[in-house]
Amino acid sequence: MHALPALDAELPVLDAELLKRYDRLGPRYTSYPAAPQFSTAFTEADLGAHAARSNTRPGRRPLSLYLHVPFCFSPCFYCGCNRLITRDTAKGERYVEHLLHEIALVAPLFDREREVVQLHLGGGTPNFLGAATLEWLMDGLGEAFTLSRAPARDFSIELDPRSVPPEYASALARLGFNRVSLGVQDFDPEVQRAVNRMQGTEETLDLIDACRDSGFRSVNVDLIYGLPRQSPAAFRRTLRMVMSARPDRIAVYGYAHLPGLFKAQRRIDPATLPSPAKRLELLRLAIEELSAGGYRYIGMDHFALPDDELVHAQEAGALQRNFMGYTTHAGCDLVGLGVSAISHIGDSFSQNFRELKKWETALAAGHLPLWRGLALSPDDRVRAAVIAQLMCHGVIDMRAIEANFGIDFAAYFKKPLARLQAYAADGLIVIGNGRITVTGMGRLLLRSIAMCFDAYLNAPVGAEGARSSFSRVV
């Protein structure tokens, strides 16, 4: 598998009319099938069976843990995450108590010899948990699982720079964390007021310095384009300010305005949102600035410095994508813990209850807090492999898919290939020599291209209903 060329070697030309034509509602393909296809018919027994089979797979696959911390001190109006607003930190302590109960139920499903090489705390605001509470949680994880101590481990946490106490970074390092992701979104005060997230530049840059001083080997910064009152001039200043700190990775997400799904977004005046043309201008600005600043395009909305592990993984054809985004740990089973957390164990997906009370009630009864899940069919596995190649490398190796799954690609994917003809005619992909290769312009429409292979979206019944919970692809 060949990696995409760097953006500075092939900068996409943003044709507004072309992008508008393909800018549909669609999944982000952190999984295939996407989460709306998960079913409550998937049971606790099903999850246990998949975990048991995963223990017998060749090579004793290591584990990746995701822990969801839902609490935030204040609401950011753009947010679409599963979070609870409170300033009562005692709720975090009670949550960890329940989380340790879940860990005690889940850990025995997996052989203790399976090392945890990746750990991520997301939210919400994980630093809602004080250092002592977080240490309590990490001690519990260490008792239940075999946590890697290798320098190559990937133990990360999301931080809100506005609420990180002094010495918190050094406490995280002592607990084994070596990666951090900081939310910024935009440094423009006018945008910050519109989304209820006032955040100083100095406190953010100081936190980056503190993390590096504490020995973190990687810092990621999250930005968003398409926010209310956002302007190209001010967003350029944000981009340059962030790049001045040289974070190892920068994510530039497109804001998804879905007020019907996310109550906080109803506080945003739609009239203050950038027009589709201005959104494209902001996207192009981000691409140009980051490329000029030496960052390499990974895929979707992620950029990294040339020596970052994600770049090396993509060049080696080993990059993968899961619910935590792009990852170098493809050979892991992902175990999700906490409210709304999603697991990918063997050929299954499963998700915990999204509501805190339901999650707590299941645990109190001694049950896994399972809400829904899915056992992948043979067709799901084939399509997942195709979409993963596309999202991670921008190339579908049709011959490799045929060899791996024993199919005739052209016959198996007759309808998707027919859908792709329009993309080829518009210069978004090139089909030939046993490959489907995404062009520079097509890289901005990876999700739209992937949707051609999605059997659920392209089903004759219910397709629009399935898409109603998705965001626009640009």
C-alpha cells in the first residue's frame, strides 16, 4: 500500500461547485458498519463470546483501552460529545468508583497476558478528574489489566487548557501518560464568545510547554473550521499561533451543525455560521497554512509533522482508523469503558449505555452496561477492509482485497464501481492497474467516496433515515 503524497506536493484545488455536488451527509468511518447500524439484539453473552474468541486468535493480540469521562465544567455550544455539565468534582469520584466496578466485570473476559499497549481517556473533559482520583483509576486499571511500561506504549489523555491545575502535566507523566490532546478550536475572542469557550492563548501554549517539560513525547491540538463568526484572517492567526508551538499533530475538524441532535448547538445563531463558500475558504486556508508550515496530510482532517509515528505508519501501509481516530495500533482489540464507550473486539462492535443512570443501574445489577452492538457479517468484513484502505491510504488495492477475501472485486462491487464512475469523470479518483486511487481533490471527499461501498447507506429502504444522524462530508 502506498501513502498519499504530501499536500505540499499536490495541493488540492478546491472547486466549490464540485465539492458542493458531493457534499452529502455521511459517516466519519471510524467504524464500518457505522454506529447507527448497531442493534440492541446484541447481548452480553454475544460480547463474552467474541471476547473469548479474541483470546484464542493467533499472536495474542494486545489490547487498547478507551475510557470515557463525560463531565465538563461548562458547555461549549458547538459540542456534539456525550457530556454532563457540572462543577461538582465529587461526581467524578463517584463515576470512577462505578468505572472500577465495570473494569472488574470486563477485565476477566481477556487473558491477563494480553498487554495494554494503548490507553486513551476522552470526554467530556478527562481532567475533570483530579490528580488523586486519576491515580486511583490508574491503580485500578493496573490491577485488572497488564499495562505496558514500554517506551513505545501510547497512553494519551484529552485536556481542556482552561481547567488544568498547576503540576497536572507532571502528575500525568508519573502515571504513565506520554501523549496529550488539547482542545483549542479557535483563538479568536469573537468566535469564542459565540461558542461559550473563552480560552487564552498564553494558558494553552504554557500547557504545551508543561507537557513537553514533563516528558510527553507527543502533543496534539484540535481546531475547528466552520464555527460562528469565524473569519479567514482571524483563523489564519489561530493556525499560525498553534504552529508556532510545533505540536506533533494538528486536527482541523469541520463543525457539524446538528441542533436537532445536540441541544447545546441550539444556542448558536445559524445566521452567524459561515456560508458554504466561506467554509471552503477556511478549509483551503488551513490546508495551505499547515502545508507551508511543514505538516503532512494524514487523511480526513488530520495533519502531522514528517517524523510523527502516524506518518511513518502511513508510509509503511500500517495506518488504521478507529473510534479514537487514526492509530498506529492496528493489531489491538479495542475495549471501551464508561458511558457511551464503544468496543471493537474481534469481529464485533459494542457500545455502552449513553445515559449515566442506565449505565450505573446495569453495573449495580452486576451486568455489563451494554446498550447495543453488532457481529460483523462476511460482507461487513470485506467492505470494512475496502473502506479502511481508502480512509487511511487513499488507495484501494483491488487485487489485495481479492486475495484476502477470495472474491472477484469487479463482480462483488459492481454497483459501487458504477457509482464511482461519476467520481472518476470529475477527476476525484483514477481507476486502473488493479487500483482505485484518490486524487488531490478527491482527498477532501474521502467520506463521500467511501459511501459508495456502504451497503447500509445504499440500501433501498431507510437510507435517508440512517443518514439523519451524520454530518456533512465537507
